Amino acid sequence: MFKKILIANRGEIALRIIRAAKELGIATVAVYSQADENSLHVRFADESVCIGPAPSKQSYLNIPAIISAAEITGVDAIHPGYGFLAENATFADICEDHLFNFIGPSPKSMRMMSDKSIARSKALEVGVSVVPGTGLITYTQEAVDKAKEIGYPIIIKAVAGGGGKGMRIVYNSNEMEENINIARREAESAFDNDGLYIEKYIEKPIHVEVQILADNYGNIIHLGERDCSIQYRHQKLLEESPSPNVNEKLRYKLGKSAIKIAKNIEYTGAGTVEFILDEKKYYYFIEMNTRIQVEHPVTEMVTGFDLIKEQIKLAYGEKLKISQKDVNIKGHAIECRINAQNTTNGFSPSCGKITSLNIPGGYGIRVDTHIYAEYEVLPNYDSLIAKLIAYGKSRNEAISCLLRALDEFVVEGVKTTIPLHKKILSEENFRKGDVHTNYLGSLRQEK
């Protein structure tokens, strides 16, 4: 097993990896920006190295500084967490060039799945349906012609996209040129790649994703699905497993399709294959995330497997010790992303010092967080400050448990998404499982 791992990340995911590594008997190295000097991941790692000023480009995205930290501390592996460099194939290449194991898939797999047009083709090669659409669009007129063939509404997407960047919904040909130009600018700014493609826009899609684990010997399993339909501007806010919209028959089909795609690109490690369901519950592949997901705890709660530990073992070269028959989904888990945002003001960031904090507990509750009283929420990084996960024997029990925990979750000094989560969990359509990716917009309009 690895002797020492450097975590090229911050916040709750850095802490999550430190905990898993310690339980496996692996020493850990934290890297941190000057602004994160007093962060918990720095405190609880065995060693720590400052890699630059607060801005991400000068610290957590500073590849030379991270590699230097790995060299001076003598690690044998680097875990990227999620975000930052987690899906950066060049970073994975550099890790390998410096003889550090990259805890993630091969750079080749990452490159194939990072280009959404290539990802679509890889799904089609193994008979998995994709949303009707195109490959890379070069000219505006080409996009207009293709959109007419597909039929409006359509959605413009960045080929290197993620997190809603470079995405625009278009309802008629008169809107195409302006939206293509906007999407190109967003894509270029976010990904240094202005490539676009278009897809048929499904009005009320249900967003589900399948967690997979794959070793270096061709063994691949799936661990069921998560429903990620509660979103704001393509940013997930609440996730649950299993999906209230997926039955056993559909779960089998989704899992089989996810494994087919993973096998086709010779994928290894932990990953997530994402689909949308239309109103008839027909499913389409949309993309693959080649990393651990923010929402991985809900899968852990219903399967009993520690995904970070499994990810580390697979990166070390161990064979999967879990077979598909070992995967039994029991009960229900729901995760609320607690973000430092003002939900009454367009989800604007809410920065400042946390003056008072109470973390909920009790049966069925798990909280993954890096905050504490007097912690300073900074504008430099993502607004996620905690993940509140509830487990119940049934979905209703998980909802009740989560509502109770939200009442106990006190964060003063900054605005958070807690009030919105309470509203969602109490709303009739959510209780019935009648959700889709436009659900939150309709809920807010009814306000």
C-alpha cells in the first residue's frame, strides 16, 4: 500500500481523504494557500506545505508548486479530490512523469471523457443512447442548420464543459447567434477551449448518475444510482440514493450501460456515468465525471462501502474485492449541500466570519465539513461549507431525519442554503419524488 499521499485540494474533501488514508495506515501531506493556513485539513494532516497566495491559480491550480511539495515530502501518490485539478489530464501526466501515482483514471480516459463530443461517440459505440445532437460545431450557420434538423428547443454546450459553464438554452433560430457567441466566451474563459456542440433540450429531465468502480484487471461494478435533479443553474444542491424515479429494472439497465461505457474507454478507479431521463423514463447518456463526486456519501450510506478507500486501493493496483453480487442497496440517503450563499439574492456568495456554529448529530446523520466557529468564509473558493447527509430505512424516514438535522444546524455570520433546503424537503412534489432539473425554478416562482 502507499506509504504517503499528498492531497492536492482543500476543505471538506481534503479532510475526507485524510481520514480514509489514516484508517488505511497511510501518512498524509496537506497543501494549502496562505489564506488556508488555519484550515482543518492543514491541522489534521501529518505534514503540510504552503503552495502560494489565496487565488486558486497561484495555489491549488499551481502545478509546479504542488509537484515541488510532493517531491520535498517524499510522497508516492497524489490525490486530487474533486474540482481544481481532479479532471486535468495534463496534471495526471505530470504526476506520472515525476513517478507519483495519480489517484484517478488514466490521462487517456480523462481526455476522452473531458471532450463531450468524444464521450457521446464512445457511448454510441456500445449501443447506449445519447440525447439527439451533434459533434463539434465550427460555424454559427452550421449550428443553425443542425438545430433546425434536431428541432427546438436545443441546448448549446461546451465540449470541455462542466458546472453549467458555456451552456445556453435556445428556443428559436433568432436566438442562436447571440447565444453561441455568449457560450463561446464562457467556454473560453472557463476551460480555455471555446468548442461547442448542441443537443435537443429535454424540458423536464430527471438527472441520475451511476457510481462505478473499476480495477486494472478489467473488473468493473456499479453501486446504484443517485438522483441529482435538484439544481440551480446546473449546480447540484441536493442528491439522494436511490432515485425515487428509478425501479429495479431501470437500475439494472443504467448500471449495465454505465459499465459498457467504462469498459469501452478502459476506465480504472472511481467514476460517475451521468444520464438524464425524459418524461417517459427513457434514459440518455450525457457525460462521465472521471473523479470522486461531491455527493459520494449518499452511495456510501446505502451500500456500506467507503469509496475513498476503494479509490486509493484501486490506484495502488489492487483487484476489486467487491463483486456486483456484493452490492445491496439498503434504505435511503439524502445529501444537502450547505453553501455560503444568499438564496434570496440570486445565490450570491456570502463571505465573512462564522460567529456561531452548531453541527447536528444523532442517529442517521453524517456531516462532512471543514468549518468551525471563527472560520473565515473566503471569496476565493467554492461556496460549499458542509454536506449534511441523512440515512433512513425509507425515503420518508430520511426526509424526516434530515429536516430535524437542518433545524439543529446553526451557522451564524454568513447566509446559507439551509432555509431553502427546509423548503424543498417540506414541499409536496419533492415528497412525492416528482422532481426534475427545472424543479427549483418552478418552486421559486411560486414563492
